[in-house]
Amino acid sequence: MILKTFGWSFGISAVALVVAYFYGGIQALILCAILGVLEVSLSFDNAVVNARILEKMNAFWQKIFLTVGILIAVVGMRVAFPLLIVGVTADLNPVEAVQLALEKGDIGTPGSYAYLLHDAHPQIAAFGGVFLLMLFLDFMFEERELHWLSFLEKPLAFIGRLHGASMAISLLILLAAAAMVRPGKEIDVLIAGILGMITYMLVNGLGEMFNVDDDEDEHESAEAAKIAKKNNKGVGKAVGKAAFMLFIYLEVIDASFSFDGVIGAFAITSDPIIIALGLGLIGALFVRSLTVFLVREGTLDDYEYLDHGAHWAIGALAVILLLTISLEVNEVITGLIGVFFIGAAFLSSIVRNKRLAAAEQPKVDELST
């Protein structure tokens, strides 16, 4: 199962490393590998969230996500997005932006590709940070029976009873972030953050408009539905407009997660070819494979705290992105926070499963006697 799911990722990663070697020697190969590891470490939470959405789609749209979606992730976010930002910032046409990207120059070189992208970081961080913050808050503000960090999640669910709480809190945090940014960037940060909020509300609203009916399977037995879901069958799968909107929602979320990786990559290298190979062909593909693995194995249903851990990681990433508007935060910290929350949620899920199994055992013994 692991080889079947991750085989393409391993194969293409090997090709990417070979290309990096012939492109820039051993140094390029090492940088490419580092970027791949950076992207995977930053994207554990991304894979969990992607899997939860992907399992709602039918087989056709899952394939679309794994084909068209990977092109968007690699070409769109890891190549075209930085070029677009630099082109708009420096008032360059696409050809000039590509030429600038291929020139040598680091973040400290005024007018260089890396410098211009770094200069646009406050706006990028504001957009992505607010989008992810609202995603985190909406999850935490929802009433649910199962809680992981109950001492935090129950009070948050209580706050969520206030209509528009996620929007109000996000705006307050955005205002605080804009107040700390360097002079001259305040309005840009506010506009970018509000656009991130509007994007989240539009995509989320459209997704709910076309969402598959949760009660669709009420006539099926719970056990049959669970087995079908774990085997990736068509129980309650979104199709048509519903699946399309879930796909759009998934791509926007995926793009928001990639902001920190793209920006962090320029602290390692400003070479767009190495970034595309490392972040895109290695990192993004492994994240896709991990997403597929979680869906096919039914991991999110077997380890129910993973959803919570992923969203806490999202909240932490959102805060870090907003902090980086005015402060420097090491990418290692960003990556480790995500791994920490996912790992802790996984271990907590194992403990919970063992506790539930132990509680069920006496009942089974009684029935057998």
C-alpha cells in the first residue's frame, strides 16, 4: 500500500534531484533536498485537512485533484505565483519577471527577484494568515461532541455561539498586525488581510451552498457507511457542482498553506528552478501522496483527534504568518509546530482508541458467556 501510494513521489523526487545536480551541481542537489523536506514538514497539517475534504469527493474529482490539482500546486503556486507577485510589485511584464528571476541576487540585493518578493511578504502573510485564521476559528467555534484539548476547545465553542465571532476576532488580529508593520505598509496589509477574509467567506459559502447532504445516508447502517467510507466507495460523495466547489475550496486552502513554504524557500535560495524542483516536484507531490494515503486508509476516522491537531497547527501557522509581517520567525519553528500538533493528536488518538477498546472488552466477554 505504501509503495503503491508513494511510488510516484519517490520516483519523481529522484528525477528532481538528478535534474538539480545537472543544473547546479552538488550544492543545487542539497538545496533541492532541503526544500523538499521543508515543504513536507510544513505541510503535515495541510495533508490532514486536504484528506478530510478529499474523502467527500467521488473518484473522478479525486483524480482531478491529483492531476490538475498537482499542476496548480507545482506550476501555479511554486512558479507562477512568485513571478506574479514580483511582476505586480516591480511593474514588470511576464517575460521581464522571468528574466529577473533567472538573474543572480539574494534578499539583500535591492531590485533582485528575491528582494522584491521579500518586500511583498507583509501582504502575502496578511492574506494567507487571515484566511487560515478564519479556517481555524470556524472549526473551533463549531459545537461538537468530541474534543481533544477540552480546556481550550470548549470555551472556544462557547464563544462561537456569538454570530460573526470568527470575523470579529480575525479583524482585531489583523488590525494589531497592521499596527506593527513597517511604515508605509499598513494599508497594503489591511487590504490584503480583508481580501483573505473575503476569499475565505466566498469559497466557504459557495462550498456550503453546493455541499452534499449530510443526511443522505440516513437509511444506511452506520457500519456499512463506515466500511464504504474507509474503502473510498461512493457513500455520500459530492458530485457535479458540489464536487467542483469542494475542489475550488481545496485548491484555495492548499494555496494558503503554501505561502509560508514559498516565502521560506527564499531564505535558502532565490533560484526559481531549485525552488520549483524542491518545493514542487518533491514537497508538493509527497503532500499529495500523504493525503491519498490518509483517505485510502481511513486514518482520520481511526484516529479522530487528527482533525483537531491539524486545525491547531493551522491556527499556529496563521498566527506565525501574521507575526512575520513585522518579525522574523525561523522556518524550522514553523515546521516543528505543525509536526508537534499532528504528532500529539496522533498519540492522543491511540490512547483514546485503547481506552475505548478496554471499555468494550467486558461487554464482549459478557455476551460470549
